Amino acid sequence: MAEGKVRTTITLPARLDKLLRESVPPRKRSEFIAKAVEKMLRDVELREAMAEAAGICRDEDYPHWRTPADVRRYLDESRDPANWRRTPADDD
């Protein structure tokens, strides 16, 4: 299903308007601006999610992340098949 479009009015600084007109063909400007707005909105959502998640990992809960060497050791151990848990289905 195609997404509907609406006409809207925006105000740009003269310098940006000039650059937009010089860089983007007339029939492509709306698409260009829509993509730019979409990208900026994704950035806003990401910043909000990061702010919301900030602090959920406490140092005392993750001692294996204390130093880069600890992280490397943790990753190496978790990737070693000898440390993988087996389920009863694995034995069949």
C-alpha cells in the first residue's frame, strides 16, 4: 500500500535553500528533504533510546566487562565450544 503524501511549508535559511537548489534537481527536492528528515528522526529516536538505556548495566553486575582484557577473556570463553551448554536433545 502506497504511503500518502501531504504538502507542507518549511522555512530554510537562504544559504541552505541556495545549496539545495544548486545540488538537487527540482523534481527531486521533496524526496531529498523527506529522506533527510527521516534520517534525523531516526537519530533522535536512537538518542532517546540511548538516554533511556543509560545506566542499566551496573559495573558490579558485569565484572567480566571491567577491562578490555576481561572483555576479551569473556568473549574467548563464550566462543569456545567446550563452554557451550548442551541440551538433552543434543545427546540424541
